[in-house]
Amino acid sequence: MTFKKAYIEPIIGGRQLLIGDIHGCYFTFIRLLEKIDLQINDQLIIIGDVLNKGPNAKGVIDKLIELRESGHTVFVIRGNNESLVLKVLKKNEYRIERLAVRFGIIDLFKSDKWELKKKYRSFLKDTLYYIESPGFFAVHAGFDFSSYDPFNDTFQMLWMRNFTENAELQKNKPVIFGHRIYPYSKIKKSVRKEKLSLPIDNGCVLGNEDKKFGRLVCLDFTNNILFKQRNIEDVVSEEIESSSE
């Protein structure tokens, strides 16, 4: 089976930074990048699900493309939502329109027909199923280590809900993953104890519904540090509306 994956070596003097599910939370993502203070020698790894649910997937993707064009090293792992978009593009226009409306990504398509704009099609097709580095694996949902060939089981990489560690198959390296939402306290504890499974999705898109959730999380793997930013989509949107009145 042929699919996109990558083995990456860290850049000397830089950090390996992994960000959990963004889900179209553009303003929150920008604020988190400011906190991280992204440098040209850093490697930024997005763990998947950059779109759907949140208000501005286009803004998030445009920012990631802009970072690449400015010389930053950016890897984007394929999430189940990116996979759904790529699959529906092979369907009829009615199916495409329904998904575009439901995902809030109409602005990724050409205005005269339901055809994804070239740069967004390339962005989605270039997403990786997983990344391996000397210190970790990164994947959207996890690996099914009970299967015959877990590193070729792309369905589970996108969709599995209960990832279970296997130190031998992981080469004693942690698997960093998103997809399933974890309380921030559990994310923090996993990182502090350097566990073999490191969840980094705190459900940013949930906003302020529950104090345990609602943050966009970045793991600086190089220094074993967590950065977090609580969802600010509604706050910034209200500020923009007020300033335009």
C-alpha cells in the first residue's frame, strides 16, 4: 500500500512543535503561534483536523500555506475530516455542496462550480498519515497495534478512538495524537511523566463550555513544554464587529 508518511530529523537549534486539532479556530491558532514565537529553525507539526466545526478553516489553511511560503517547515498530518473532504470530491456536486456547507468550507471552492481551488486541493492531498522522528511518532488518531500491520492501517490512523500503547512496536518512543478530546490535566500529566501515549487535543472548538476543555494545545517536544491558548473565536469576532460599527 502506498500512502504519504515521513521520517523527519530535527533541525539543529530548532524545536519540534506539535499542535492538536485546530478545527477552524483561526484567531486562537494565531494567538497560540504568537505564544510559541515560531522560529525559522523550528518544525511545526499539525496533528490533523484543521477544518470543520470551527468558523474559519480557510484562514487556518491560508496561514499554514503562508508559513511554508515564508520558509518555515510545516508538516500537516491528515485527520478524519481532511480525509472526508478528499473522499467526497470524487462524488457528485450535490454531495460536495452538502459537505462544504456542513463543514463551513464553501470559500475553499471555486465560485462558479463545486471544484476545490488548486492550492487547497494540493494542501489536502499533501497531508501525511503519520510522521516518525528519532524521538516520537505523530498521527491523528493512533495506531492499532492489535492489527497485523498497524503502520499500514490508515483507517485506524484516522478514526480509532481508544489508542493502546505497545512499547516494542513503538520502539519505546511516544505516540503523539489528537482526535479524541482529553482534559487538559490529563494532557499535562502525560507530558510531565513522558508517557508512551501523549494526547494533545483538548477540544479547542468547544470554546468555554467546560473549564476542563476548550484550549488549543502545542507540545514543544524538544523541551517537553506545553503551550496552551483558550478559544478566543467569539471574543475576537465581537471585537471586530464592534470596531466596524
